[in-house]
Amino acid sequence: MHSDPGAGSFEVRPRELLGLADELAAQREAVRHPADRLAALGADPLEPGAFAEAFALREAHTAAALRMNQLAYAVAVAVGFAEEVTRAVATGYQAADESVADSYQSLSGRG
């Protein structure tokens, strides 16, 4: 029976996690800009004309812009949360690595 020596193990690279967190921060900012524009569209409705269909179109346009703003904001919040969690995990693993390194140094008498 062949056994995989790497099965059941993994490696965490805090520096790469921080790079991922930076990418998530950039994505969050990229989503925020359209959300801001959508909020402006919802706040300043179109003035297409003074007839019933135009009023209905303006209301539908405003409602769509506001809903899209809410969705974009929700995406930005979710990406921001993923960024925070990624940074927390990276910080935790980095602290654990430093603690283990300090332990090895104290055992070897170089502390």
C-alpha cells in the first residue's frame, strides 16, 4: 500500500496570507466606487418628462439604483470581512511561528 507522506499536513505562509488580504482590500475598494455612484443615482432621480410612464420609469430607475447600491455595499462588507479574517489568521500564524522560534532559541542556549 502506497502512503503519501504529505497527506494530512499543510503549510501556512503568513506573508502570502497578508498578500491575499491586500488583494481583498483592493477588491473592496474597487466595489466601493460603483456603490458610491449608484447611491448618487438613487439620490438624484432622472427627470425624463411629465407623463405617467416617465414617472414610473423614474421610480423603477431609482429603486434599481438603490437595490444595486445595497448589493454592492453588501459585497464590499463581505470582502472586508474576508480581508480582516485573513489578516487575523496571518497574524496568528506569524505569532505562533515566532513563539516556536523563540522556544527553539531558548532550548539551544542562544536566548
